Amino acid sequence: MLYFVLSVVGLGILALGGSVVLFSLFRFERFVGVRYLQRTRTSGSVRAGLWGSLALTAAAVITFAATHGRQRELETAAVVLILVGALAAILFILLRIFSVFTTVSSMGVVLGVMSLVVVLAVTSGFEREFREKVLAVNAHLIVTAYGLEHDMAEAEREADQMMAKLRTLPGLVRMAKFSFSAAEVMIGRVGANLKGIDLADGAPELERSRIAGAVDDLGRPATCPGVDGPVGRIFLGAELARKTRAKVGECLSVLVPFAQGAQVGDAPVARPFKVVGIFQMGFQEYDARLAFINLEDARRLANARQSVFGVELRLRDPMMAMSMVDEVERRLGPEPRIIDWKTLNHNLFMALTMQKLIIAIVLGFIIVVAAVNIVSSLMLIVLAKVREIAILSSMGARASSVRRIFLVAGSFVGFAGTGLGILLGLAVCGLARLYGYPLDPKVYLIARLPVEVSVRELLFVAASTQLICFLATLYPAVRASRLQVLEGLRYT
């Protein structure tokens, strides 16, 4: 698939370069080709429609700015009117320049390119949001030396040895020990997972998502009414706190089923914990099912609950993690299990990639349909300009020159449609980001529609669209160049 994408981009760049050469070197062909596309005269209704659509767009923009964040209903109506006004303005601009048939072809390209830009930006936004949320909990590289059935003290000694070997790893920013409950524990009456963290580096990821309490309180002594023994300290996700009805400063019990050495029918082991803080990462899966404790409390729980224990590594760039796996394995040997953040969430990111690819292919057919319209539009021009083509040929114009005339004409339609489509797509993306379209976190895992525009994706859309439009002009151009002079002069 990567080779296919690279091939499309390469051919698109060649088509783009060829179109630029046609426009820059062949001035006569450019003049005639663009002249064939132009409207003979502009009617008053087109001018009135253009000014009316521009006025509607301006009024909608002013309304959106005045009601943004204040009146949601008026803000939504303003967004709809901005989109309608912008589409109408582009339509009337094309009608002022091109004939009706050429305008229809160009609008097909505009809509196809706009749809691709918006969809790719939204899917890239989802990918970015999921990546940020995943990396807020999981490190770039995770190294575990022991499975679920090993003693935690032994695992911790092994972790110290691994950290000593990895301190000089290129690009390493931070390294810390961690523990993670292998299966759900019961916090109150809600199932969740516990992650033990090392407070030596201040836990900056948890600090960034904290909405109540203090991260330092995870390391301070805590007490609960009626409890004489040690009391654990816990940071709850916002949704998990809501489900358990727990607030900062309150105590709750953590039940650990399937304790080591427990027999069938034994009651679960319960440990008292004090809620010292609440975090919100904006990712429903984490906010509803995750809680943080410090490693000291994790060690106490390890006597009752087996956990995954290992070392987390955070690098200068998350993308370095995939290339660092071999280096970490070389330093530690084959025994430890090494996994990067993308492999750990392979199904999630693979689903996003496949979704983006399939949607891009489906929406790409809009551009293909627009290219068919370009073919029909140019063929109508060929039939309408038979006499002019014959006169040009009789005056000495070669077949190659006639071909270039229609190649320039088709490329110009592609340029206009691609440029306006990208501008409109960027406008929609910016509007969506400002508007903040709400999503159901229980379904989409995040609260608002994410949008991220990628320059590489814009170049891919522009190159592939220009390639399709360039290929669509080949048949009409060849057909025009094969017209016989005498056949054309019959219509004079």
C-alpha cells in the first residue's frame, strides 16, 4: 500500500510539473486553451448572486464571532450559513470565469477535494488525540522482565539492573519503574485498573491531567477514620470518581479478588485508600477505568495481587520508540519483553489507518466523477470549436500544438478546482475547530471533534487530484489533434 501511495504521489508530481511547464512555456497554447474555457459574457444575475453570497458569508461570519461560546443555537446557524455562502460564492466566481459545463466540472473537483481535506484532517485529528491520550498513560517503550507469577521484590531488583543498562540510551528523556494490575480490582463497587507510579520524577503526565488534589499527596502519609493500619493513597479518573461518588479527602476500599494463596470461596482482600486527587485525560477509557497509586502502595498490594512490573522509557520523540526496540534488546538481551506504544495499541491505530484509507478511496471517486465531467466538457468544446481548430491547423499549427491547447485547458480546470477545494477545505477545518462540534465520549472516547491539518496530506490530495485531471484531458486532447483540416472547414 505504501508503494501505491508513493506511486500516486510521484505521478501526481509529474502531472503537476507537466502542467506548470505547459502554462509557463507555451504561451500561445495557454491563451487559446484558457480562452476556450471562458464565459463569453457575464450576466447580471451571476454578478448579483456573487455579491449576495459574499454578503451572506460576511454576515454569517460576524454573527458567528458575536455568538461564539455564548448562544449555541445562533452559533450553529451561523456555521451553516457560512458554509452555504462560501459554496455559493465559489459557484458564482466560477460562473463569472467559465462556461456552465466547465463550472460543473470544476465544482465537482472543488467538492471532492474539500471532502478529502476535511475527512483526512478529522481522521488525523482522531489519531493525534488517541496518540496523546495513550502516551499520557503509557510510555514510549515498556520493558518487563517478569510475568504475572513472579515475586515483586525480585522483579524490582531486575528493573533496577535494566535501568542501569539503559541510562545512556540515545534520545532517552525519562525512565521510571511502574506496576500495573493484570486484571480489574474493585474500587468501591466499580471495576478498574491500578497503575503504580514512581514519584521520583514528579509524575508530569499525571500532573498535566490533574483537576483536583495534589500529585505530591500520593507520597504523603494518609489516615482514614477507624483504620489503625497503613492507608493507601489513590488518584481517580474523573468518570471513575463520579461512578464511585468519591471526592478528594474521602476514603474508599479497594477489593483485590483472587489473592495469592487464597482458596476458592475466600472473601476478596480489601485495602483502605484515601482519595488524594482526581485527573481527567479526556479519554473515556482512562477516565472511567484507571486509578494511580504510588509504588509503595503497589508493593503492599503485591502481597495480595499479582501485577505486571517493569520500566517505562520516554524518548525525545515518540516515533523513535519503534527504531529503539532493537537497541534496547541488544543491551538487555532476549529475556525481557520490550514493547513500543504503537504495538501496545496496535488494533486501535490499525483501525484508524484503515478507516482513513477506505474513506479516502471512497471520496476519491468524487474526483474521478468530476474528471469524467472534465472529459465530457472538453469533448463538447472540441465539437464546438471544430472550425477554430481547423483554421489554426490551416495556419500552420501542428497536431502537438492543438494537443497542448486542450491539455492546458484541462489542467487549468484541475488547478482551479484543486486550489479552491483546498481553500474551502481549510476553511471548513478551521471553522470546525473553532465551533468545537461535541461528541459522545461513551461512543467516540473523546468529547469534541478533533481536527488536524497535515501538509503532507494536502500535498497528496493536490498531487492525486491533478494527476486525475491531467489524465482526463488526454483523450479530448488527442481527439482534437486528429481532426482533419478539410473536415473542419466544412463548417465555415
